[in-house]
Amino acid sequence: MKHTIRIFSSFLVFLAFSLLAQANEAYITNQGENTVSVINLADHSIIATIAVGKAPVGVTASASLGRVYISNVDGHSVSVIDSKKYEVVDTIAIPGSPVGIALSPDSKTLYVADWNDNRVLAIDTADTEQRREVSIGKAPAGIVISQDGSKLYVANRDSNDLAIIDTQSLKILQRVATGEHPFGVTLGPDGKQLFVVNVYANSLSVINLDNLESRTIAVGEHPYCVTVSPDSRYAYVTNTQADTVSVLDLEQNKETAKIRVGGFPEGINYDASTNRIYVANWFDNSVSVIDASSHKHIQDIPTGKQSRAFGQFILNKTSH
Amino acid sequence: MKKILALLAIGLLPFSAAAHGPAPQKVEKTITIDASPDKVWALVKDFGNWQKWHPAVESTKLETKKNEAGEEETLRLLTLKGGGTILENLKSLDEDSKQLKYGIIEGVLPVADYYSTISVKAADGGKSEVKWLGRFYRVYKLNPPIPPGQDDKSALDAVNGMYDTGLENLKKVAEGK
């Protein structure tokens, strides 16, 4: 009888795994070994390690295209990964130093920030020879696109502002002052607020996109990136020189906890399917996993050398 | 030929200065020392006295100053044996994890935005393991061509040399040899 039960439970486990086959995945850039580690977010196994261009930094993923785009800052290129085959299917040459990378909501346009030439390229994903560009502030870093696709937001690290660009005309509509050295950016889940991390100011700017008013919340040492919970209650910021993640309560407008993670944490994303937060650790060559309900650090997943994962590195495979 | 023209074209593009290039370099070194973690940590955490164990350091001038944010900050000016100085700031000192974090403000090392952690852990047999990690950029902040002495290799060689000679001698001093 016991034996039968055991077989039956094994079957149930098998069934559960089959149902979970379409788990979300994290694409982690490993700058020091020119690879991307693909993590299954249901069981935290490494599905694949994919060779890309030199010094990969940024990531953006499209479920509808089945593609993940990687910016290779020293390779002066973007690697295009097929997320079914886990292999590079195209390499787009980018003159300059590509860092920040993001897709329009319809995945038709890929935006790439060129750090050294102070511009952003808009590339047609169906025909990558088709590209336009806009000159912006000094050292464009994090970039993000509005939910309706009409606006592009660019954090300009060395001019301490956020540029708002009309994606049709590629004209700069406005500049909003941020704290010193803005780097990582993300859009709130409702699309109404923009979050910008100020590296030298040790703070997060929260910008209301209706009236462009902003407030700041203090975080830890030398912060880089930010993600927001699906209910917009909490923001999570990586403090690179404190080896922590600041938990910011956006209703109370303050930091309510610090979670210890790996060394020099950089990229951070919230996975809504599991309610876990994933953090890439540059010093420790790993990804730390945080349980969002308890705000506890629950696991470290070994990845590759110098993990960065700058941008939206989670590919949503469960809701498509 | 096309390639050469492309390279020339890149060389002609106007560049404006960024704080640093986007690809940081990393050096990571560990050493096992036959001495207790407390004994090794006492040497490492003494921010004003690295000349006791680092063979490149001639002397240290330690001072406390207010930084731009108005916070007290501990600084040290290292004078090196071959001449030249390095001004560094103490970022944190954690007794529980036996970890010290510091950065370089300015100095003779061919690096930019240098940040480092050095930590001491207990190892088997009452020994210690010291781990020294650095993150920094080359001096030249723009796209190639890179002037000699300001490239990634120059930066890496300098930090590798500093960590190797330092840890080797830290081991000798802590082990009393």
C-alpha cells in the first residue's frame, strides 16, 4: 500500500512538473565570461548557458517574439537569443557602447542606449537595418518605455536628469531633474510612476508621470537598480556597496527593511508568477532569491562570472 | 580596407567625457593563513596601519573629515615605497562578518572608481581565509583607441600586483615568519 502511495505521489510530482514546464525564465548576463545564464524560475535550475558578445550587460525579453536581446558593451553589439532553442540567432552591430536596452510594448522597436556617444538607437526588430536615433544627455543608462509605447524615458547618468522622448518623432519633450548619477529605471505596474535610482545620492526618485512631480526616498550605499511589486506597494533597490536590497514602503514613503544578499548586487526583477525577487550579484557570480511575502533571502543560485542583468531580465512564459 | 575606414571613422567621432566607461574590471584573490581569524582581522581592520603588513606601503596618514553629505568619513593617505600616494576612504567596517570596505579617491594606481572589500573567515584547523575583492575601471573613459597605461590591462596588472604582494606578506606577518 505504502509502495502504491509512493508511486502515486511520484506521479503527482511528475504531473506538477509537467504543468510547470512553461515556467518563467531569468536571463542573467555574465559580464566576465561573455555568457547568459538562463534560470528556470519554478525550480531554479540552470536551463542553459549561452555564449554572447563581449561584456554583456543589459537585457530585455519579449514573450511574443520568443526573443531575448542582450547588449554587449565591449562587443559593440546586441545578441538576439531564441528563447525556445536557447541560442543566439542574430547579432546586431551597434557602433559605440550599448548598455541600457528595452523593447516597445508591441515588441516592434528595440531601444538601445549608447553610453559613449550619448544617443539612443531605435531599431526595427523585424528588420534590424532599419534604425533611427536620438541624441540625448550624457551617459544614457537605464531606459524604459511607457505602456502605450508613446514615450521613451532615459536616465542620463552624467547630466543628472531623465529625458522624456516622443517615440514617433524621437524629439525630446522634456527633462526632469533627478538625484546625482541616475542609473537604473523602471516603470510602476500601473504605468503612472517612474522609479529612478540615484547612484551618488544614495536615493530613489519616484516621478509622477501625470504632473512630473518627484519625491525621493533614501536607500543604501551606491544603489544601482530598482523593481516594484505588482500591487505597487513596495519598491526594491539594490545597494551595490552594502550588499543589501532596500525594501521601500511606497505608502509610508520610507525604507522599512534591508535584506542581505550576495556581493555587489546589480540587476533586480520581481517575478509575479512566484512572488519572488531575483538579484544578480557581480562580486559573487550568483543570483539571490528573495521571498516577497516574508522579505527573506531564501537562496543563492550560482550563475557565471560578474552577473549584472541590467534591465527586464525575466521572460514571461506562463501567461502566454 | 573597409575595416580600416570604419576604425578611422570611429576615431573621428566627437566624444564627451563620462564619469567612467561601462565595463568594470574585477580582481579576486584568496589566501589561507595559519593564524586565527581574530589575529588576521586585527591586522586587516587597522585601516591606518597597513604598512605593518603591506610591503608596498611606506606610511599612512589617517584622518577623519566631513564628506559632501556632512557625514564623518575616515580617510587615509598611503605613501608608497616607490614614491607616490593614494588617498582612500573607509566605507564600512563590520566586526561580525570581519569585512572592511574601502574606495580610492585619487592616487597613482592606474584605475578609476575603485571599490574593494577585504574579509577574513575561519578555515579548517583554526586557520583563516582572507578574500580580497576589487571592482574598478580603466583610467581612459571613452571608446578606443586607448592611450598606453590607461587600458584595462594596466589597471588589472596594478591591482593584481597590489593584492598578490599584500596577501603574501599578510600571511608572513600573521604567521610570525
